Amino acid sequence: MSFARQGIGLLAVSLALTTATSFAQTTAEQAREKRLQWWREARFGMFIHWGLYAIPAGEWKGQLIPGIGEWIMNRAKIPVAEYEQLAKQFNPVKFNADQWVAVAKSAGAKYIVITSKHHDGFAMYGSRVSKYNIVDATPFRRDPIKELAAACQRGGVKLCFYYSQTQDWHEPDGDGNTWDWPDVSKKNFARYLEDKVKPQVRELLTNYGPIGLIWFDTPRVITAEQSQGLRDLVHSIQPDCIVSGRVGHGVGDYDSAGDNQISVGVVKRDWETPVTMNDTWGFKKDDSNWKSPAVLIKQLTRTVSRGGNYLLNVGPTAEGLIPQPSVERMAQIGAWLRVNSEAVNGAAPSPFPYELPWGLITTRTGKMYLHVFEWPKNELVIHGLKSKVGKAYLLANKNTVKFTQSSDKAVDLDVLRLQLPATPPDANDSIVALEIEGRAQVDTSLQQQPDGTVTLVAYLAEMHNAPGQGMRVDSRGVVERWLRKEDWLSWDFKVTGPGDFEVVLVTSEQKYGNGWEGGHRVTLDTAGQQIAGAVNNDGREENPSDNYWPYVRSKAGRVKVDKAGRYHLDLKPESIETQRKLGLTLVSVMLVPVAK
Ligand code: H79
């Protein structure tokens, strides 16, 4: 109450108002900090997409419908009257909540987010608000969410709900169904929010015990006031329930990366990425494009190394079973996590703002974890670590690792050399743990790596464009919407081993092979030399962090660097070729040593 007294006396009323506002902000921030505590510690959750769409499983009237399985109603433009009939067949008698929780636990996932209602509008729990729900409309008649809530309680896993607040293809006033109701002007979205969304969110937060978070999705037409209203409703019922970023308008408790995207760079807020284990969320019988356990583990650690949470999806069948390939992969992630959990659960991001050629780093106070994906022949060399290392060992077997640390003041270079055994202890991700004092101290400037390459990542460039106009950095760290030749980028960097370099421009394709544009001409200025290059396709390669967006490499020319020191590089377009408004999509400029 001391804050109230501060407003009394000769102080202007405005000061009291400012104090009151910042007080409210502080308490709101404190409440947010409190509710995010368990989630930051967790770092890894299991997503479950389960609904009526598991029955067609990607096929409608004998036709395979391309795209994500839970979108079948939309993709095949199935009328509500027809899609509703699926409910009469939905009888997932093999559903066993304890088994689902066991799958999450076998993986080391700390929370489960299940679709309580997806865009198709069907409630997967017993709802009094709409008869279109699993208890009232199916022969199953059970409430699987009730059973899952109890199983989560027993298993010590946080239960969370996905809820589609904007799209609802079952309701005339919901967003998205233009095949049954083509006249969008007749929609009253506010009425749908009041009549269905808010009462259902209230049910979900009242009838199933404490809920870890609500995962809203695709804000689309929702207004800022409506997003805030929804967030406030959640917090008024369960103050500790986290609200996902996709509630819209930046009012959630954390940010969500795009589907299957792993954010890069300095992500200012807490963030999470939802990821598919194959190429669909809801079960599809013809999708067997499973990511390998090695890829999933790498994605998990990459997400954590960038300060985020990893939410990995499974799509159970219409019988209620999690597909066996998913069960196996979850167990394989768990087997790895049981050995390495201290490098993931509650771990903090890498101290370097960019990735290192051999792998990833996660940290805790007093510790650094080197996730070595490219196991070296004999020694692993790291540039730029200023912290003094007290001890190094393999996390898997606690075997000590010999090392030396040196510092060359002349070229301002810190070098750590670790003598690793010939074979890595883990086929997927072997971790070298370093004991250090406090938080890791590093030289954050862009610098040449021990393999001789200099990688100038797009998201760390200085951007020369009118703010809010032209190019921008997307959440993957790619500079996109680069359509104007006036926009350009520059970097400062450090070279410690001079020589001849090939300059390679790494660009990104659109998701799912939806295109790439080349033919742009660029000028690169660096080390007193000018290169006139072009962005051409000199080779496509898999993008290790976001596998739906392949990289395209383009050799721009060569440059000679005579001596160690600090350099600058300008990248300016001379012309940008664009028919599809994709333009230049830059991931990085690499200086690759030319083999002598
Ligand atoms: O629940 C999952 C997705 O159903 C949901 N978010 C994740 C977590 C999602 N909703 N919308 N989107 C994702 C964007 C969807 C885009 C696409 Fe399509 C759906 C691409 C292909 C099918 C819409 C329809 C755009 C093209 C066709």
C-alpha cells in the first residue's frame, strides 16, 4: 500500500497515474514470470492432434487429399452436414489415457498439449456449450480429456489445451468456412466468440483441474481487444495458466514460432516452436515421412540453444492409438534425455549469437554443454570463449577430456582445444560438459571459425533500409521481402587466419518447395576488393534446422585477405529479379577458404 501514499501531497496527479500504471505493469510482469516458471524449466512438451479428421486420415471419397490431415474438411471443402456424420463413427475404443501419458514420459516431455477443439469445431471433451462434442455426438460417449487429466495427475505431467479461437468451420460466425457460408460479410465473429469460444474456454478451465497453458492458434480476424479479452478471461479463471502467443496481437505470455520453424538470433521473449514428427499434425494413413530420432534430438537441442521450448507432435488414430513410429521416436528421445537432461531441462541458450560449425551450445550457471554433432578426428577447437574452463568431461560417461586454453592478444583471439576420444559416446548427440565460473563469457563478434570459414548470418547484419519498409528478418533469421535494390546489408567481422576465400551466398527456398527466385546481381565490398556476383543455384542442400525450407548456395566470387584483423563487408544488390515477390531471401554470406 506504500505505493498509494506516494501519490499524496504536492506531487502531480500525473505522477501518481504513472506510478499506478507501472505498478500494474510490474505486477502483471511478476504474475507472468511466476506462471512461466515451470514451462521454462520444462523446455520439452508433447503435442497431440486428435479429432474427427483421424477417421478419413487424409482420404475423402477415394481421393487422397494433399496437405496436413486436420485440414481435410477445408482442403476437400466438405460441407458441415457431411463432415458432422463422422462423429457417428468415432469410437476410439483403444484409447488409453495412461498409455498416452506413458509415451510423453518415455520421451521426457514435461507437458502435453491436446486439441480440445481444432478448426473443424468439434469439441473433444464433454461440452455443455455445443452438442458437437465427443460425449454427446459419438458412440464413444466417454470424455477422453477427463481421463487424460486424471492420467496426467497420476503421471506428474502438466495438462494443456490447444483451442482454435478464430477458425471454426462448423459455425456460420466462426472464421474460415467459405464453402458453406460464402458471404463473409454476414459473419458476426464477436457473437461466435461470446457464444462458443469464451464459454468453452471457461468449461476447459473449470472442469479439468489445473491447466498448464492454453495454446490458441491462427489469430486471423480476431481484434486486439478480443485477444486481450480472451487472455484476461483465462487469467481470471486460472491465474497460473499460460496463454500462448497465438492468441494474437502480441498479448500472450510467450511467442510462438511458425509451425515447424526454429527461431534464431536474439529472441527477446520466451518462445516455443510446434513441430511435426512426419508432415502432418492430425493422423494421415499415407504419411510415413518420419523424421529420424537424430533429427528430432538435434531440433530439440537447437531450440533450447536458442532459448526456446520444443513441442513435438503425435497424431493418434481414430482407434485412439499413437502410431508406433511416434511411440518409438519418443522413447529414443527419452533414452537420450535420461543421460543428458541437465543440458536440456532448465538449460539456458548459447552465449554465442550464431551457431558454430560443429554443433550447438546450451548452458547453466557454472556449466557449458557442447553438443558435438560433427565429431572431430582428434581435437575440437572453439574460438571466442573467454571464461576459464576448470574441467571438461563427456556427459555420457563422465570421462575427463584434456584441454588447453590460450589467448592471443595480438589478434584478439581466445582458443580452447579439447582432446576428444576417437568415437563419440552417443550416435545422436554427444555432449562435452565444461565447468566454468558463473555465466559463460564469450566474444560475441562475428569471427573466423577454426575450420577457416567466416559465416556472416543475415540476422546479425546491419540493415540499411527505411525502418518498417522493404526487407525484414523473418523468425527463422532469413532476410526476406528484399525486393528493392536500395536495401542493403553490412557486417563487421574478425579474421584470424588470412588467405583466399570463396564468397558463397546462402539463400532460402520457400516452404515445401514453393519457390525460389535467383538471377539477382549483387556487389560485395570487403577487404578493399569489390566482387560483382550473381545469385544463382549452384547447389541445393537440406536446411539442418528447418527441414521444410531448403538452402540454395551461390558462388559469388573470390576475395583475398592478406592479414589478420577486423574487416567489414557490404552486400548491395544491383538488380533483383522478382516475378513472385520472393526476391532475395538471404540466410548468410560465407567466406570459405580456398583449398591450396
Ligand atoms: O494445428 C496445426 C495446424 O492445423 C495449424 N497450426 C498447427 C499447430 C494451422 N492452422 N493454419 N495453419 C496451420 C496454416 C495452414 C496452412 C496450410 Fe493450407 C493448410 C497450408 C496447407 C494447408 C491453407 C490451406 C493454406 C493453403 C491451403
